[in-house]
Amino acid sequence: MRSASSELLLDTKQQQLRKKKLLELAAAKKQKRGVPRTLREKVWFYSTLSFAMIAVGSGSALLFLVPLYVDPAVSTLLADFVPEPVQCTTVRREQLAGLYNCTWSSCREGCTSDVYNCSHIYVAYRTSADGVSGAGGGGGGIQVASGRGGDVIVPEAVLLVNIKGCGYPPAVACSNFTKAYGVPGATFPCHYSRQNHTLAVVGYDKRQQYADIVHYFAVPFAVCVVTSIVLCVMHCDCQQAAAAAAGQQALPETSRSSAGHSHTEGYSDHSISTRVERLDEAIMEASRALQGEPSGL
């Protein structure tokens, strides 16, 4: 009976201790939760979060905007298309199938997809002799024919919807493009490249290409760089302040240790000097005793 009662008492004591610990933990959590943030801490937290989200968003946008808009705009400017359109006439159209036969297409929807069905549209256009001879490269072995009034006829050139020959709906609809420009004998204005006269596109706007580079590359890149610099400055200031506080706390400890070290060194020096003095006194007493023995004898 006594053992059973003692076990019950131990169990009740353990339960009381557990309840007490749980209550203490709950009170500590309430105290932590109850501490309100200051206005400065709130502003610091939300500004850091906002700048981080802007930096990540602009950096992610660059990954998608550069291949879709910036790369075609740069390639278009490098091709150096004539600003004034010339008259193009569709010569022939080839409808091909197969991955090896479709290394390029006049228009395809989806720049990253493989092409198994493609259409090759070839056009002829007439231009002035100055426009052909001033190309700075001749267009890769182009064959031209002389026309009336000193004009030059390019008998066959590749027609593309844009410099990459691809796009995404609704901006680019390849079915409409093929119907409008893929019929032999169709005439329409086009822009040929001064760097490669065998290349022609339907529409060209130089200002739009520069605008695409500014809007889709310069602006997101500048935003990403500025927000990253702001975040770096904010957190570098925090780290410097923490390092300064840690240095101020470490200075008293080092001074105490140096003071204690010098104090112990003083004690050790003092103890050594006292020992030496005692030894000198003992030696003097021994010498006096030895000098006094012959006189006593």
C-alpha cells in the first residue's frame, strides 16, 4: 500500500511539474508574440521584401524577354534593312515536310518548336544600282539582272515574316501570311537587307527595334541592378553596424585580459624580486657568521 501511494505521489508531482513547464513556455511565447514591432522595423522589413521581389521579377523577366524580343531586334538592326520599301513579286513557293527539309521557314508559329512542315517563299524585287553596290558585301554571291533606267533586278530572294522567320499569335499568323504572300505573282512592298540582298521582310520599323531593346532589356536590367545595389547597401550597413557592436564588446574583454596579464606579471616580478632580496639577506648573514667565527675562536 505504501509503495502504491508513493508511486501515485510521484506521478502527481511529475504531472504538476509538466504543467508548470508548459505554462512557463506558453507565457514566454505570449511575451514574444506580444512585443510589437517599431515603425522603423516595419518599414525596413517591407522595403527589403519589396526590393527583393522587384529584383527577382526583373531578373526573371530578362530570361524571357531577351530571346523573344531583344535578340530579334538586334539581329534586325545588324541586317540593315532599307527604310524605304521596294516592290516585291512572289516568284515561287515550296511546301516541304520533314525535319531535315525544314531548316528554315518563311513563317512558323513558335520559335522554340521543331519544324516538320514549312513553306519557302521566294520573291524578286527591283532596286537601284546604288542600293545593290553599296551593300558592303554583295549579299553572298547574289545574281542580279539589269533593268530599265539603270535599275537592278534581284531575281530570287527569301521572304521572311521577320528576321527570325517565326513569331507567336496573335502578332504572327502564318496561315494569313502564306495566303497573302505565298501566291506566285502577288506584288507587295518589302524591305531587303543591305548586308544580304537575298533576304527580304514584309515590315520594318527601325524605331520600333530600338524601342524593343530599351523596353525589354534596358529598363528591366536597370531596375534589377538598382534594386540589387539598394539591397546590398542596406544589408552591408547592417553587417557593419553588427561588426562595430561586436568590436565594442570585444574591446573591454581584451582590455581586461591585458590588465589581468600585466597585473599577474607585476605580481610575478614582485615575487621574484622578494625572493632575490631574501636570498641576498641570507647570503649576507652567512658571510657575517663566517667572519665572526675566527674572532670567536
